[in-house]
Amino acid sequence: MLSQLKNNHYFLRNMSWMAVAEILIRVTRIVATIVLARYLSQQDYGVAAIALAVAEFIRVLTNNGIGIKIINSSAKDLDRNCNIVYRLNWLISSLIFVVQVLMAPVAAFYYGINDLSLLLIALAFPYIVYPFAMVHVYLAQRTNDLKLTGLMLGGIVGLDNLVSAVLVLLGFEVWSVVLPKLIVAPIWVAIYRQKVDWMPSKTVRWRAAFSFFSFGKTIFLTEFLKVLRHNVDVIIIAKVLGLELAGLYAFAKNAGLGISLSLINALNTALLPKLCAVSNKEVASEFRKGIKLATITVLPLIAVQAALASMYVPLLFGDKWSHATSLVTLLCLSAIPRTLVDAFSPLMRVLEQQNLELRIATQFSFLYIVGCLLSAHFGLMFVASFIGLAYALFAIIIYVFVLKKVSRFTRYEEVTYVVP
């Protein structure tokens, strides 16, 4: 009983620090969105959205799943695992840099946007900076130090948002969305390396690294599908409906869903160490408790934001965006089932059921992409409505059919189950 109360205390404390981060992000993101909405045209918004969406597909290589090997490591294997993850992160990040630079002119040609190539090349440079501190981030999460994680998240993303607002006021246009990411990357690395004491050794046993790739490959594929679902709507709309409507949709998504997605990420960040800290038999029950706490705290905030969209969109962003109010509301509401869907990943990975997670994600992603392609031909409201409905149905399937099955299994056991 005492250990249970202690674990809940840690989870609530971590959620509190992540909430502080989200307040910083929320305030600065509102400022940035207001300024960008007033100074960028719909077409500029569309170009920026496509650049960030294409970069996200390549950035997913950093979500390779190997970090959990540090978070969930025994004390005996910790130093070995840290050194392996450090070198693998450098290998993966260097690959990302090369792939994005090579893909930049291809993406620019596909969309017929000359500036897109330079934007994507610029967005590639942070990937050869981040590996200096990736292990330090995992070590902070391993020790449940989400105070540091939360403050860093809020501070760095907040700085990114504020620099974007300043640059667009100075006339940098689309580049005001890209340049801040080059500025904050070295700051992020310097702070983490100063706060978390760890240095790589000169040697590493590479034979052990193969098991890391085996563990991480399914998580990488799952993360790729997740990023695909989060960005494919903008890419499809830009091709089917044109750049201006893509810009309108990107604004609505940023105003209605951007903050909500940050709250979802905060929940998942706090949930993973909570699940790692309990015994095998307690994982599923702790997951349910975490979701209940999130239901009480996160979901009401999303619902309130959706309800107030008709008031704050014209007031904050200007009358030229007032026709996007209904779109903002629909996209904001879609964050409620997204919260439940995305929170399922930490449970699967702690139980080492990443193969099951990948099978479920593959089935859903295929249907999701087909639905976005079909609905895009009927307009933006159809796309937003489909997205909310798709996530709602997926959340029901997960929690009614899948979770009941998964809760009977513990780490190192494989579940054989296919979504009905």
C-alpha cells in the first residue's frame, strides 16, 4: 500500500513538472501562432507546414526505441548500454542528416516549391548536434527526474516559439519557423550535458549492439507509422486541394491540435518511467490508473479549448482566419481519442510487446491513410471529421478488445493477437 502511494506520488509529481512545461509551451505557442497567423499568408503557412511535415518523416529515425534500454536497464548493464546507445545514436543521426539533405531537392521538385529544398537542408543540421546529449536525456528519465525533463522541454520549445515570433516580425517569413530550431539545438545539448554527469568510454562491445537493433526495429517502424498519421493529412491536402488550403488546414491544426499534442506527449513521458518502476504483474493496473489520472487532468483541458474555439480564433489570430473556427474545433476534439491511442505505446514497450503494437499500428495506419485520401476530395471539414472518428474507433478497439488480452501478460512474453 505504501509503495503504491509512493508510486502515485512520483507519477503526479512528474505530471506536475510536465504540466509546468506545457504551460510554458502553451503560452509561447499562442504568442508564436498569433504572430505567424497575422504576418504569414496561407501559402506561406502551407510551405512551412510541408517543410516541417517532410522533416518529421525523416526525424522519426531518432525515435528508434533504443533509449528504453537505458531507462529500463539494470545497474550492472547501465554503463555498457549507455555507450552502445551513444554510438548508435550518432550512427542513426548521421544517416538522418544525409537522407534529409539528399531528399530535399526531390521534395522541392515534387511540390514545385523552390525554397523547400533549402528549408529542409537547414532542418537537417540539428541532427548532427542532438547525439551529444541523447544519453543524458535517457538517464534523466531513468532516475525519474522529470523536473529536468519538463523544464528543458518547456524552456527549449518555449524559446523556439518566441524566436519564431521575433523573426517573423523582423521579416524572415517562412524561415522564421526553421531558424529557431538551429538556435535551440546547441543550447539543449549544453544544458543536458551540464546537468547530467556522463561521459562515453573509448571502447564498446559492438556485438551487443545487434540486440539493440533487434529490439528497436519494431519500435522504429511503429514510430514511423505514428509520424505518418500525424503528418500525412497536410501532405495529402497540399497535393489534392492545393497549397493555400493546405496552409489554412495547417493553421487550424496548429491552433486546435498543437497544444493538445503537447499534452499527450507530456502524459507519455511521465507514463513510461511509472510503468518501468513497478513489477510485471502491476504494469497493466498502473497503466489504467495513469489513464484515469490523465482523463481527469488532460481531457477536460482539451474539451474546454475546443468549446472556446469560436471565441479565441478571431480574437487572437485575426478575422482572416475566422472561417477556420469549425475546423479548429474538430481537430481539437480529435485530440481526446488520440490521448488514449498514443498512451498505449508505453504499455506495449514496457511489456516488450512491440510486435503486437506494430501489427495493430500497421492495420490502423493503412485504413487511416486511405480515409484521408478519400475524404480530402470532399474538403477540409471531411478530413477533420474523418480523423476524429478514426481515432475514436481505434481507441475503442484498443481498450475494449486489446487491453483486456494484454493485461494478462508480463514482460518477456509474446502476445499473439490480431485486431478484429
